[in-house]
Amino acid sequence: MAHRTLLLLALFGGLALAQGLDPALSASHVVIPQSRSWSLDRRVQPVRITGVEVRVRIVERTAATTMTVLLENPSDRVAEAVILLPVPDGAAVSAFDFQGAGSEPSARLLPRDEARRTYDEIVARLRDPALLEFAGYNLIRSSVFPVPPRGTQRVRLVYEQILFADGNRIDYILPRSESLDARVPWRISIDVSMKAPVTVYSPTHELTVAPGGEAGKAALTVAGKDTIEAGPFLLSCVVQREEVAASLFAYPDPKVGGGYFLLFGGLPAATPPGGAGEASIRREVTVVLDRSGSMAGVKMDQARAAALQVIEALEEGEAFNIIDYSTTVSMLAAQPVIKSAETIVRARAYLASLRPLGGTNIHDALVEALRQPGTAGMLPLVLFLTDGLPTVGQTSELVIREAVEKGNPHRRRVFTFGVGGDVNAPLLDRLAEQTRATSAYVLPQEDVEVKVGQVFKRLNGPVLSDARLECLDREGKVTTVAVRELIPASVPDLFEGDQLVLLGQYQGAGPVVFRLSGNFRGTARSFVFQFSLEGSTTRNAFVPRLWAHRRIAYLIDQVRQLGAAFSARPMPAGFDPMGDPRYKELVEEIVRLSTEFGILTEYTSFLALEGTDLADRQKLLDSCSVELNGKAVRERSGKAAVARSLSNNESKGQANLKKKQEYLDENMRSVEMSGVQQVCDRAYFRRGNQWVDARALAAAASPPDAVVEFGSEEFRRILLALVAEGRQATLALPGEILIRFEGKIVLVKNPTPEE
């Protein structure tokens, strides 16, 4: 019966074509798994997409994508649906089936011109611009019947493609909606198989990589329990040709003199057995424990357990020491000792003897940890725990910072752990960042041992330390003009499984040559990478946006650190430190980047408020100054300060796009900001029924140069121009859109979903 129905549908489709109609319109429902579903009869509820499961198998340059779409019919009538599946160039259907189908259900691949005509007709019928988001793609179209009343249907489609290659990098893309309103549950899993060792990275989504994979193979999933981040999913597989795999993504932008780049590097998850450079750099670890009176009880027990866990996890031949402090400072040994059965017994006894008592002498504890003699040939790490503010000895935030910055002869990395909320969060962040380390915070409901163990696990098997990145000119000499605004400014240490993600701006048209030097597995090594900029494209919109995320977080951190000068002395009533010229410069840049890229923080969340005049630059600067003064400068400790550190530190190290705008409030609750939409490489601010292009903010209060009606010939011309640039999703926003196009301010009058 189902097979006969499909034949009837095929005949009906032929008749529709003969009458000049798209056969897709013969169905009662339209489903786009990457976006949402529609009913062509507004009296009937649309068939719902209840989930999408995607499994991708990549073998060398070939990818097979299996997509399973779960449909539900909420009505009392049998439903017929047409599925429209946007796919990249070169995709070919290899399988298609659904429950109750005949022996040969079919799916047709439409080239982009025919696909666009299909979109045009459906968009005109539905008066919904959301479909335009995929106007530049090829399209797989198939009919699905029946979707039983109050029942479900499971549709499975497989397509194969040859993947795009850029040097030693292979890219896979899965089209998905950029709309934050598209909340269909997705699950994506990927298996990668290459002949050579491979490193995988997604600039768009966070990945979970299964441990213990063979060289050249990787099994991974996109992180997220149900709804994963909006936007297309991009996966890059970098095949190893040297010990360090590296690749470059570039985005052209003439206004910065060239464009933006993302330099990705890392080691494959597994090193070939017997391969060159299997050894890693040995570690010297000093655990510094707070044993002040406030640590009494469970916190002290967990701190002891954490220290013992770290020491016992060291490899034979690595070194360690224990330093504990309260009012005074004590230590296990005058200098780090080599791990052995004897020294482990000593460490256990020493930890068992610690008793919490007295104040918190952070300054002297850090001085002793950094001045102890180093162990030759080892990477020196310090794990510094505190649960309070400095109360004994030198308590000035500035002085403690200076003691670490100027008194670290062995270049020890200080990984800081703030236990609870009563810690100076900006100070702990600064100590870590200045020594190539990271800060972590143990919240009241968390276990100290677990949090320390999580950080230390990441410090397994140092591969590259004391790294330095230089840019070379055509003659192989170091140049300082080819790239700028590199974030982070210094290359962090790389451990087994780490990935290096550096962002910056390039000048000119390239090529770009980088030299990465440092201690590689115990030996001084240099690696040279040359990248052509011919592949620079606006479709790499994630590059400038990731750069801006990090840049804004860095600027906010600068404000927080400058605040130490004012916290060192009482401030008169009404005193406004934001009048300092240094602050003004930082505030101006934070506001500029936030509005240009549509990236909001707790300090700029007012930009999303309906009543904010985005054209009044001075008022925006004043509002940002007030927020920074109250939250970044004056709040040095407490739960709110810790929450701000957690949010800002995540942004400083962001390696994957995050479409949702959110931060942690003073109660550690996530606050999501709406009213701003990032589409492709553009930012749009919601004002009533209008979306305003960030590049048109200054002109938002004036009459536009042109008004374009939805579906008109001029509308189609603009759409085609945006398709050529990969920016067609711009016109998929509902309601009016004020954009800058061809040098003019144009008001596009899209219908709203209610119309």
C-alpha cells in the first residue's frame, strides 16, 4: 500500500511539474531537519521533528553521513511530508528508507539552481524566510507517507561525498540552522579513519573524543546532552606529517589590513608504538597546601587526599615537594625529591601530620615555592591551594603579584586553586596567567580532591614547553609586521592530547610562515609551517568571532588587574577609577568589539535591552564603565568575583563557537541574554520588530536609503548576492531587517511568523 502511495505521489509530482509547480508543494507538510517543520495548511499542526541522529564515517577523504530523523504527527489525520535536506556540493544519495515504505522508496538530489526554485516556491507559499538560510545548498528531496495520526515515523537517509582538502587538513561540514530558536534535539557521532596519525578539531562545536584510539583513528561525539549549539557543524581532520600537526583557517577583512587567522596545532591522540619522540618531558611538582584555621574539617581532609593523589600519580623518576602554610610556612624537603617508595612513605606521614591553625600567609608560601632549587631537565609545576584572602605577612595584592612575577628564577608554572568563595579571584587568575598556567575554583558543593585531580590529569605527559611562535618573511627572517594581535600572546605548554588554538590578524595577502620552537619531548626543536592564504574565505566566519571572544575577555581581565591598584588603598566616597585614561581606552575597545561582533558579557548585557540607544556611543561607554567599575574593579573576592573569573576564563580560552550569550551571576546561575543574533559573520540587535545590522547602528534612527519588500525582484537580487558570499542566512531572520548592503542602508521587510 505504501509503495503504491509513493507511485501515486510520483505521478502527482509529474503532473505538478507539467503545471509549473514544485511537486514538494503536493505534500501537506514540509520538513527541514536542520531547521524545523511547517504545515502547508495552517489549520493543521505541523509534523514535529522530535530528534535528529547523525552518524558520520570518514575514511581518508570520503565521508558517509547517515541521518535519522524522528517525526511525530500531533493531529488526528494521517500526514504526508516532504523532507528537504540541504547538503554540501558533491553529495550523492546512497540509501533512503522509512517505516512502512515500499520496496524502493526514493530520494532525489536537486542541484542548487533547482533547489533554489523549490525554496522560492515554498517560501512564497509559507511566507516564512527561515528556509532561505539554505538557499545556496544542493538539496535532497523525498516524500514520506504515511506519518500516522498521533503516531511517529522514522526516516533514514545516507549520503556520501568527497571532502574538501586544504594541504594536510580535511574538512567535513554538516549544514544546520544558525537560528537560536531551532531547538530540535541533535546527536552527532563521528568515526575517523586515516592511514597516518590524525588530530581532530571542531571550531564550531565542542567535541568529546573517546580515549585510547589507535593512530590514525578517532571516535568522537559532539558535546551536549540534547540540544547542541546552533549553527553548521564543522570538523577538521589534520593529518600528521611532522610530530606536530598544524593547519590554518583564514578570514579576509580589508579593514584590518588583511584578515583574521586561526592557527591550529596538536599531537594525535595516540603516538605510534616505537615511533620517534615517544618520551615526554619529566615533571617536578610542588603541592602548596593552605592549612589555615578555615581549612579545618572536610576541606583539609580533601586537600591531603588531593596532594597524595598527585604525588602517587607521578611517574617513577619525576620529582615532588609539599609546602604547607598558615601563619608560617613549612615544607617536606628543602628542595623537590625524586619519587620512590621511600619518599612516598615520607610524603604520607608528612601529610597526615598537618593540622589546620592560624592565618593565611600567601606571600611567603609563594616565595618559598618559587625560590626552592629546580630539578634539572624537568618541567616545574606548582599546584597552589588557598581557601581565603591573605591575612598574615604581606597582604597587598600588588606586592604578591610582583613577588611572583619578579621572583620566579626557575620559571615555575603556578596552577592556582581557589577553594570556596572567600578568595581574591583576580589575583589567582593573574598568578596563573603570568606563569603559563591556569586557575581553577572549587565551589562549596565540589570536592577539592576531584577538582585538583581533574586539572592534574590534563598535565600528563608534557610534550612541548617554553614554546615560542615567530613569523618569518620570505627570506626566513623573523618579522613583526606579518601578524599582530595574537591571542594568547605567548604559546602555552602542550601536554599529551592538548590542542593549540591561536588567533590573530594577518597583514597583506600572504603566504604566512610560522616557526614554533621550544623544548619538544626533552629536546630543543623547531617546526616551520607555511600556509597559503588563497583559501581565505568569509565562510570561515568563526575565526574573527572566536578572536573577538578572546580579545574582549583579555580586555576585561586588564580592567580587573588594573583594579588591584585601587583595592590597595581606600577609595574616597564617589571616587570613579574609570576616569583613568587607561580604563577609558579599554572601555572603548570593549564596547566597539561587543557591538561589532554581537558578543555580550555581564558588563555589556545592557546592549541587548530594548531601550538601549545603540547609536548613542557616549551613553554606551558610560554604561559599560559603570558595570566594569562595580563588578570588575571593586569586586576582588566573594562568590560574585569567583563567578566572573569562571565566565571570563572560559572566554579567554574559547576554542569553539558558542552561539548562546550567557554568563554566571553572583549565585553561580547561568544568565542567558537574548536580543542579539550572530548570523554568518554579522551581528544583529533586536529592536521591536526589527533586526539591526551592527554595521547600520549609527543610521538606525534615520530613514533607510531603500525599502525592499519580501519576495520582490530586488529581494531576490539581494538574496543571490548574499548566496554568492555565503551570507544568505542574513535574510532568514523574521521581521524587518536593517542591513548595510552595497554601501547603502536597506530595510528588508520580512514577514513575522504570525503573519
